[in-house]
Amino acid sequence: MKPSEANIIDILKRYSFEKGVWKQYSPNMSIIGDLKINSARIVDIVLDVEDRFDIEIDDDSLESIVTVQDIVDVIEQKNKPV
């Protein structure tokens, strides 16, 4: 597991009300469907991710986020040297 993935899991666990879903964790789990995180909480999650990784997630990137792996991919893309 990449360090960014572990940090994302920490953030997501704060917004997941069904703790049992984490027993079957996979990076391909849907944030809303599998982890049972309310869609209204996505903005809070994005803000937490932006703060933790010192990045800005634009609207196009936000629209591409469905799974935990999608968040990891966005972070890695934003942290690539230019």
C-alpha cells in the first residue's frame, strides 16, 4: 500500500458510517457505493485530501473520482514533477 493510499483511507474512515466495509477493503472500492459514504461528504473529503497533500483538485479531476484508487491517481498526477 502506498503512503498516499494509507492517508486517504484515514480520511475516508472519518466519513464512513459503516465501519464493517473496511474488512473487505480494496483500492477499487467505490467511495459512495461500496464504502457507503454519503455523496454530500465528497466535498469534505476533497478538502481534506487537498490539505493533507497540499494540492488542488480541479473540477475535471473531481469528476473522475469514483474509487479509492482514483483519488490515489489524482494525487500522484498532481505531485508529478513538471
